[in-house]
Amino acid sequence: MSRIQELFKKKNKQVLNVYVTAGYPQLNSTVTIMQALQNSGADLIELGMPYSDPLADGPVIQASSTIALQNGMTIRKLFEQLKDMRSSVQLPVILMGYMNPILQYGFEKFCADAAAMGVDGLILPDLPEFEFENEYGPIIKKYKLDFIFLVTPETTPERVKRLDALSTGFLYAVSSSSTTGKDQNMGGVSAYLQRLQAMELKNPVLVGFGIKDKASFDAASEFANGAIIGTAFIRALDGATDVSAATEQFIRSVK
Amino acid sequence: MSTTIYQKPDAQGYYGQFGGAYIPEMLHRNVEELRNQYKQIIGSKDFRDEYQSLLRDYVGRPTPLYHAVRLSAQFNTNIYLKREDLCHTGSHKLNNALGQILLALRLGKKRIIAETGAGQHGVATATVCALKGIECIVYMGEKDIQRQAPNVARMKMLGATVIPATSGSKTLKDATNEAIRDWINNPNDTHYIIGSVVGPHPYPDMVASFQSVISEEIRKQLKEKTGSELPTHVFACVGGGSNAAGTFYHFTEEGSVKLVAVEAAGHGVDSGMSAATTRLGKPGVLHGSKSLVMQTEDGQVVEPHSISAGLDYPGIGPMHANLFTSGRGTFLSATDEEAVRAAFNLTQQEGIIPALESSHALAGLHQVSFKKDDVVVLCLSGRGDKDMATYMQAMGL
Ligand SMILES: Cc1ncc(COP(=O)(O)O)c(C=O)c1O
């Protein structure tokens, strides 16, 4: 059983997954932030690998990617930083990123290296289902990495079932058809999450996009297994001199 | 009927190893809707009647195929110019914008978004939106807004909202990202008109279909003028590759016809200031399809350079990536300086001021040796009005 699956076995309510862009705000912040996330009670860590053209992200996360790239972050650098992460971080770790930098790194080498470092899963929003099934999925499985698909309120029920069947770890429910960082109307989100709940999916469901504080986290968690916070955390780190303190303060405000 | 291994993608949108639809789930429904409906809609009689009649009476088609006698004498061969510069709004871009608007209306869309580099696609889109009374939003890199002021003014006069793309490198690639984000955030009422043969399947195929009128006409016109439908060479410049796709379309499976694409070398292919994607790019994913992409070793997309904003793009359409890697197409490149020189030469030999983009195709003529009885068709994709500032600078005015 993977680290992610074990987490959901122990805890299936109010699971908090926190997204941060690797190499932001400083090149070497990544592991410090991961440790602080663990100390302050996050359940899962989603590390964004910065890309020049992040289509699915809104302005705040894109700006953090630009800063991370200016700081010199690359997949190679990130893997150097993560080499010893398992000596201090026990939480499941997911890498989120776009296909192009991974293809340049070498897709199989990327999976092999990530797995060797103790990474548990991947979220690659621009890897489509067809290419996943025909080319990349078997490689991801070979290295025992979980793969998490996104679903939106526009995704048809049949397609939700198919993406759920292809996913392992959890299913990522985008709370609306939107790039990251847009405010959401939680009423509409609840109805959508209840629809998902009624489908009796194989995977736990985490809600992403637009979760920014305790109220929206609680609301989103009501009809799902938990939620993902990204943009609001990136904002909290903006200009922070002590990233550990900023991280712990932010997470405690949400829990 | 011959098979179409170069002209059309397979069911998943692949031309050889290039193409596909590398899109986030948030775009899936819109792209799927297009994929399921575009062939049927553009094949319907209702659509074709309206499209054909507007191509004729509004765009001004067929555009002439002009035997450029003095230019031919210079190269000691027979050169015909396909006069897309005479299209309404000044370039081939209108063929696609018109087709996509008619499609969008039939899909029930109320709002049109587009990206633009030089502003030609933005102007074409704003024009047909004015024609149809539909809302138009054009994303344009902040840098391009500054260097293409007349086209920005045209779009505004046509009633479009021009939104500056301020992220990344502030040019065409970033305008494309912003347009895609807009589409993600407006999933129901909006159609995104991509301006070239790039983007996720079915865009490359759809845009190529709309531009294929160029080579459809060339075949007929050439037959009338020379007795044969087939030239020995067809030339076109390549930014994303839509005028080249249209020019090549009905010749891709005719082995005797050389397909010659000319990219922008900028200051020189190895200068670090270039947009010659086939020379500098590697396979990768950009704007929803797998193709050749100019990028760093770490897979970050790099900012290209060309004097012509319309060729200043770090990728090419998947159809062209396949023509290049398979060897079916010949890919040349011309520098900024060669393009400007070719523009002045055409102006002085033929009395036609070409767009800077098209001037790259003209510059490419110098890199091929022709026989006396060769028949060369060159797509003059646009006119040079929008580039007068650059030409004035070259004249020291
Ligand atoms: C006149 C003209 N030609 C060519 C291009 C390049 O586009 P494509 O390669 O899609 O034909 C442009 C783009 O703005 C243009 O305005």
C-alpha cells in the first residue's frame, strides 16, 4: 500500500493537502517548508515543479513559478534537494508539474528518480487520458507512483468514473472550471461534491482551487475527504523572511 | 484516392509522432465538443454556403495567382505569387477567423477570444466579430502592443477589447497562455479562435482545413495558366504555420511537389536571437500539442526573436513538425536582414510591398537553385502596411 493510500486509511476526513511551488520563495526554501508543513499538521505535500508556461495555474501560482525559475529551480536541483527528505519528512509527497520539462528530463528517468527519493505520487494536469493509458501510465506504475487525475463540474459522470478508475491515491476535484486562485461560491461546490459522493468512487476525493481559509476548508471538507490549499499559501509566503514561521502560522489558521 | 499521411492527423490528432491534445481537464469539455462537432458542421451545406459566399464577397476570394515576371527573371525561373495580401484585412488570417466564427455561432457561443502576435489574426478576428455583432476579446503581449500600434488601433476601432498579456515574456506565447486561461475560466459561452495550426487537436486540423482554400485555388489557377495543376515548388513562411499549411495542403501527397517552409532566423540561427524552431527546437509539449519547441535543457520554453512579430513564436504546428522530421518538407530560414532586403526587392521589382512575415518566404528563394522551367508558387501571406515603421527605419526615414 502506498503512503498516500495508508494516509487515507487512517484519516478520511479533513485531510489537508498543501501546495507549494518548489524553489519559492527562495531556491532552498523547499525542504524547510516541507518540515514546517509536517510540524504544523498538514497531511499531504504537493510540490509544484515550476514551468515557464503553466496553463492550468492562475496569476499567483504562475508568479511563484516565475520567481522559482529566476531562483534557478530545475527538476535536477529539486531532486538534489529532495535526496534526503525522507530523513525528516514522513508525509506523503506529490509532485505536480507540466509535461514539457519532464519530457526533457526523460519521462522514465523522472519516475525512477522521484520514486528513489521517496516521492509518492504525480499530478500532471496536461497529461491526457489517452497518452496516459497508451504510453506513460505503465511507466508510472512500474515505479509504484500514484497518479492523480483532475475532475471538474463539467466532467461527465461516465468520464469521472473512468478517471477514477485510472487514478490511484485520490481524485482531485477542481471546484469549478477555473485556473487556480479564483474565489469560489461554496454553495455550488457543495452540490457538485454531493454528486461525486453519490457516485461511490474508488478513490478518496480532495477538493482543490479556491480554498483559502478555515471556513472554505471546512465547507469543502464537508462533502469530500479533504481539500487542497495552494494560492492562499503562496500568498502567505510572499515576502516572508522566516518561511517556517510563516508556514506554521498559516496552517494553524486553517486547521 | 491517395492516402493522406501528411495532410491529416489520425483520430487522436497525431501527425506522425506530433499533435494530440495535452490539455488540463478544465478544457476537456470545450475541446471535446469541438472535436465531436467541427467536421460535421464545416461539412454541412448551411455552413459551406455561408462560408463560400463570404469568402467570395467579403474576403475577396479567389485571390489572384500572379505571374511575377520581373522576379522570375531575377531567379531565371517561373515564380507565381499567391496574393493572400489582397484578402480583406491584409492577410490570409481572415480565412481562418471567418471559418471559426461561423463554427462558433453554430455551437451557440456568445463570446470570442483570440491571441495575436503581429495583430493580423487579432484584426481578422475583430473584423468578423464586428461583421457578426459578437463580443471579441483579444489577448496580445504587452511588448507586441507597443511594436504593432496600428493594428491595436484597428482592433479597438472594430470594437474589440485588447487585453495586454503581462506574464512571462509578454509576447505571442504568453498571449496564447492568457487566452487559454480565459477559456478555462469561461467554459460555457466562449469560443477560442486560435490563429495558427497550433494548439490541441482538433485545432491544427481545423485551421489547416480553413486555410486549405489557398492551395485549392492554386491548383485551379495554375492549371489555367500553365496547363498543369502541379508546381515544382511551393514556398511559404512559417510562424505557427497556418499560411504554409494552407499552401501545402493539397500538395502534401504529391511527391513531385517540393514543400519549402521558411522560418525566421532572427539575427542568425546560432545568435541566441532566433525563431528557427526546426533548427533549434526539440520535441516537447506547448499550448496543448506535442511538436518541436524551442526550450532550455531543463524544458523551459525560451523566448524567440524575429523582426516579424508574426513569426516570433517558439513552436510550430504538429503538421509541420511531421513534415520536417519525415523529410517530406524542406525547412529553410532567413534572417531579419535577408527578409528586409527581400521586401525591398519585391517592392522595387513588382510594386508589391509585402508583410515582413511573407518576406521571409521571398528571402528563401535565394537558397534554392531553380531550373528554367520550374514552376514556383510562393504564398504572399500578407501586405506590408503594418510593417511600414520597420521599413522606414531601414530607409533611414
Ligand atoms: C502576413 C502574415 N504571414 C504569416 C504569419 C505567420 O503565421 P502562420 O505561420 O500561421 O501563417 C502572420 C502572423 O501574424 C502574418 O500576419
